Amino acid sequence: MSFVPASVLALRGYRSVTLTADLVAGVTVGLVALPLAMAFAISSGMTPQAGIYCAIVTGFIISALGGSNVQIGGPTGAFVVVVSGIVAQYGVDGLFMCTMMAGVLLVIMGVTGTGTAVRFIPRPVVVGFTNGIAIIIASTQLTDFLGLRLAGPVPGDFLGRLEVVAANLTTASPPTVALGVGVVLLIVVWNRLVPRVPGYIVALVAGTALAAAFALPVDTVGSRFGGIPSGLPPFRVPSFRPELILELLAPTFTVAMLGAIESLMSAVVADRLTGTRHNSNVELFAQGVANIASPLFGGLPATGAIARTATNIRSGARTPVAGIVHALTLLVIILVAAPLAARVPMALLAAILLVVSYHMGEWGEVGELLKQGWTDRIVWFVTFALTVLADLTVAVEAGMIIAALLFIRRVTATTTVSQVTPEYIERSRAHSLQDKAIPDYVSILRVHGPFLFGATDKLTDVLATVETLAPVVILRLRNMTAIDATGLKAIEQFADGLAATGRTLLLCGALPQPAHLMAQAEFHRHVGQANILPTVEEALRRAVVVHAAAGQA
């Protein structure tokens, strides 16, 4: 697969009509990104400009270097929980270190082509932590949405946060609640009636204008943070703290995996909507470079943003130029309109994030998962519960471990080791042994399915009834799809167990993967090269020789 960015490929034969479409889409999604970038930054414990700087820098890099035609990169809701936890524990410098380390990991994944391994993460795990993140994001917005007056900081844990909100409901501000509810209703109704114009833009303009016109007593970005600096994002190399490297490994892995998963999911959605095909490795490389660059300008971690990417597509985007225009639009806003952005009410941003959290929750997937087997339900529930009540890193790790164990259980259940009997041959419509005579001194066993570490006890069970086997045992491997080191060891022990009773083991019909692994491990030293045969016919002929030699002995 080519490693050329989609932007380079798109510029071949680029026309004026395409430029017009990209300009309109880029400006539109840039306006949509403004309130989201500020809201995600504030919810992460950072200043609003950190989100805007991230959207500018990473949005430009991801579109310029990425492997998708219409992907929009920037801060997303998936990182809010992780980022806020890192900032609370390690400070802003710790966040910047973690982001850059995750960027390096993403670059390595893209360059080595291992990034596509994210597709092995089970869907119940992805849905579980997505549901959990949505719940947590919504809970963090309740204070600003209701205009609560708190005596102290809001607890970082979910249950503690809800307890504080419930205890302070009497301090809610009616004007703030009215503005927040009105913004939510406006976004929902507008998106249904006029889907071509994003409701976030309308809510941003209308809510800010309404609060200013009626001088509503509500908190704004300016009153909370002192406004947004006007000018280019400042360049500063973050402080490097070597003592944090080991401590940041777990959150770094989480940031990298979240970035990889969400960016590739967004790219797949974009492919489905546009009929194109993205380059996964190029996309992950661009995501990595963007996350290395973002902290240099005081920005957050970034990834592909599904909602903004969909907005970009609906607005008519054709190429990555639209994503570049989106970043330049945000740059123009902070250069010439930063004072206006400072007037945005905090309740408006909270209302927007409540809508975003609802849509990112993928709640329809929950109903589908509940219809599946109990294993998928367990994986989803554990991941969801740990995401909300414990920690996202722990949730993903636990979900993956449980999913892996349940997968091993499923695979083990499909693997069988059985004896080939005359009745079995007769029942088979076209069995390869139907026209062959099987001597009384030969027993044939067949392994069906992958013979991995979870299934090796099935061969041990056969050895427990070794007295029922003939002097020569043929182990057919033509239906053994895969084997690992534990499986090889089990066959070796099976051969030794047969030899201890005076019996001989012959192997036949190994498929390419098992045959290659056996050759690589020099497995012939355990059973003899002459006793490893390509077909059952040759194994039967070898059995005659082995039996004759045993008789002469």
C-alpha cells in the first residue's frame, strides 16, 4: 500500500469547482469546531484556547499528512476523561509529555503497519468505554449547565460528582438553566429541520447574542478564564520530566489506542459516506505527528472527530483541502474575533457537550449487544462499569482481558480430538478413508480446529485411555487450522506417553502454519522425521513398516 498522503493524491487534477466545495465545507466545519474545541478543553481541566490551538495545529497536520480525503482532526470527547485525570495527577507538563509519547507510539504504529491491529479490539469493549465516556462527559457538564454555586472543587470520581451536584441543586441559576435548556432544544430541533446548517453554529451565535442582548447573569468564557488570547498560538517546548516516563506509560498507551481507534473508526465512517477508501497506516502516522506537535503550541491530544468529519462531508468536502481550510478558519477567528469568543456563555458550551455526549454514546449498539451471547454482554458491562466508576485505562485493560479469555474459551469449545471409527467413516458422504483398509494394529485420531493452549487438555484426555489405542497411532492434522508452542508440547508429551506403553505416534497432513512451526521448532527430534508424513495414505504405509519392525523386535 502506498504511503503517500491523501492530500498529495487529491491535488492531482484539482479543479476550481473542487476548491469552492472544499472552501465552503472547511469554513462550515471550522465554525462548528470552535465551541467544541473550547468545551472539550474546559472539561479536560485546561483553558479554552488549549482546545482551539489543538484544533488549529492538529487539524492542519492531520488533513495535510493523513490518509483520508475528508477526515477532520482535533480534540474529541473521548479524551476528556483521560486528559482531566492526567492533568489532575501530573499537571499540564505531564499531559504534554503523555501526548507527545502517544504521538511517537502512533507514528511507530503507522510506519510499521501494526496500527491495523486495533481492529482486533472487540466491539463490546469499544461500545462499553464509549458509553462510559459519554456518561462521564455529561456528568461533568451539570455544574455549568445548571449554574451551580459550589463551595469547593468538584470531585473527580463519578459518584462523588453526582453527590455534590445533588447536594447543591438549590443553588441552581434559573437564567443559566433556561439558556442551557434552550440551547439543547435549539440544536435538536434545528438539526432535524435544517440538517444542512449545523445546529452547533446556530446555537453558538444565537445563545451568545441572547445572553449579551439581555445581559443575562451567566458565567462566560471571559468571566471564567479572562478571555481568549488574540494572536498566533505560542510555540513553547514543554518541560521534560524523566521521572514521569514510567508512570505515564499506562495513560500514554490509553491515549494512543483511543487516538488510533477513534481516528480509524472515523475514517471508516467517512469511507462509507463518500465511497472512498482511506490508508490506515498513513492516517495513524499523521495522527502521531499531530500529537507530537500539539503540545508544542499548548494543545491537547487529538484524533479523528467523527461528528466534525460527518459535518465536513455533508457540507460538500471533496479533498483534505477542506480540513486545512477548517484549521485556517479557526486561526482567523482567534486572530480577529477572540474578544467575541470570550462572550460565549459557559452554559452554552455545557449544553453543546450534553448533546455531543448523547450522540457519541452509540446507545443503539447497546440494544444490539444485549441480544448477543452472554459473553459479549459481560465484556460490555464490565468495560462500561469500570469506565464510569473506576478508570478508563483499567476499563479497557479489563475489557480486553475478559474478552481474550472468553475468546479462548470459544475457540477451545470448537476444537475436538476424536478417534476415527468405522462408523464415522461410513456416515461421512465422501471420506478419504472409505476405500482404504485400516489394520487392527492402527488407531487414527483427528484434531479439528486450532490446537492452542486452551485446547491441549483434550489430547491429554485421550492419553488417559491409552489402553484402548492400537500399537500404532496416526494423528491426522489436516483439519488442525493452527497450533502454538503449548500445542506442540502437548503432542510431544502425547508421543512420549505412547512410547512409554510401547506404542508409536505418526503425524500426517499438517497444514502450512502447523507444518512451518513444527519445522522451525525441529519437532522431528521428538517423533522422528520418518514418522511425519504429508498424507494419511503414506501414514498407513508407514504404519505397516513400523508394525513389521516391532514384530521382528
